[in-house]
Amino acid sequence: MQQRSAPRGFSAVAGKVPAPCLVLAGVSGIQFGAALAPSAYPQAGAAGVVFLRLLIAGLILCVLWRPRRQALKSTEGAWKTVLAAGTLLAGHHIAFFEAVSHIPLGIVATIEFLGPFALALAGSRRALDLLPACLAAGGVLLLSGGGTTSLPAIGLALAVVAACCWAGYILVSARMATRLTGGQGLAVAITWAALLSAPYGIVHAGSGLLDPHVLWVAAVVAVVSSVLPYSLNLEALRRIPPRVFGVLTSLEPAAGALFGLLVLGQRLDRPQWLGIAAVACASVAATLLGAGKRRNSRIRATSGSRSEEGSARTGAVVPRAPGEATIHSPNRSSGAAEEVPVASPRHDPNERC
């Protein structure tokens, strides 16, 4: 009972807040934490702040969810999935916060957002799906070359690494969400990420990790950028469809640019603002197109199932669409088995847990 009292209390409070507000609060928390973290770079550097942030967030989540080793051990492949998620989180955090020390936060957040965007377009075979990709490509060109000052190549490279790690984490976390209940997997994954980043953070920060200002900043960043956003997103996804969630999180690049301006004083040129808007619009378009494609697939699967049920009674054969899986279900009238096409489930890349 004690294990679930804190999560249930949080759910009770969050349940009174509209789901879109939860998503926007999570987006704002992530970007505010990213803007606040550089204030501790002079004492501990990006490596030290990342290590402390992951460590504090992992401890808080472990206290809230109290993960049990037996629960992870009894689920096949759970440990591999959780450790993979933690490894990708460590790589993402280090690359992202190091990139913020070289290029503006809004640009880093926009490039990082291309990871989920690429997943949203993966496997598309329609010409219409190329439009968001072209819009995003134009936005990236405006970001990288549209300003009056050139951006350091190291910062752009680190932002790309963060995007790749975040895309990988989304794929792995989807598997983790289906195999483990609650936030046990997330708590262990973040704790593992903290252990992986410990050598890097300790070597680069040294005694700066004990600086009171660094500890305060890391604690705030851990809560507002990790614990609260992940928890708020989980609560929101219980009440809104992934399509709406994806549209709302498309505001993340703009939020990064806004907090970069307000907290860090990072000013962007007009072409760079246009680039951020282009990437955000491309993400919205890809999300809406993907939702329409999945809806059409469900309609075809339903109509195909009805047609095949009717053909089973008459003896006719109805061809299936390429790539459709089938399941065998008993025919109530004859006792024979009939094949019913089912659509393969796909995880929405814009879901963050």
C-alpha cells in the first residue's frame, strides 16, 4: 500500500487538471530545466550537472515507485530493456546539455526533436508524407545557416547525437511500457543512467559537485525536467489520444527558444525563428497524417474482417492486403477455422514517457 500511495496521490491531483495543460506543463518544465542548468556550468560543467540531475531524479523516482528486483526478474527481457533505456538516456542527456553550452537552446531543442520526427515518418510510402520531411529540412537549413553568426560544428553534432539517442529511447521505452507496470522501469532506467554518467561527471566536475549552488540547480533541474514531465506525460496519455499529445509536444522547440531567450538571453535571428516554426509545423503535419493513415488502416482491417466472415459462409476467398497479419478464430456455424486480418500495432514516436 505504501508503494502506491505517492503515485496515487499524484494521480488524484493531476486528474483535476486538463490533459493538454499537463502536456504543456511538461514541455515547459523540460525546457526551463535545460535553460537553468547552464548557470551551474562554471562550477561543475555540463557533465557534473547531468550526473547530479540523473542521480537526484533516479533517487526520487525510486522512492516513489519502489521498484522490486523480483518484478524485473520475473518479466522476460525486462532487465535488458531497462538497461538499454538507461544507456540511451545517459547518452541523450550528456549530448544535449553539452550542446547547449555551444549553441542556443532553441536550436538544440529543435534538432533534438528531429529524432521523434524521423520515427514518425519512418516506413512512410506515400508521396504526401514527403511534405513534412521537406518542411523540416527547410527549417534545419534556416537554423544552421540562416543566422548572422555561424554555429559551431561541435554543437550541431552533439545535438544530432542527442536526437538519435532520444529516438532510440522512444523505441526502447515503448517496449519497457508494455513489459513493466507503473514507473518501476523508468526509475531503474534513470538510476542506471546516473551510474553510467558518474565517471564522466566526477572526472570533469571534481569537487564542484559539492558546491551548494550546483546541488541546488541540479535538484531543481531533476524535478522540473525529469520527475514532473515524465509523470505528467503519463497522466496525460491516459486521457488524450497520442495524436493530440504529439501535436502539443510539437511546441517543444518553440518553448526551448523562448526559455533560452528569457533565462539565458540567447537571441535568435528571424530566419532561425522561422526554422523553429517550420520544424514544429512539420511535426504537427506528420502527426496528423500518421493519425489519418492509422485510422484508414483500422477501417480497412475492420471491413476486411467483415468481408472475410461473409466469404467464409459462401466459400469465397477474399485476398488480404500485403503485410497484414492473420489470426485464426473458430467459425461458429461450421466449427472450422477462419483467418481474420488484424492491423499490426505501432507505437506513436511522439509519445514520451
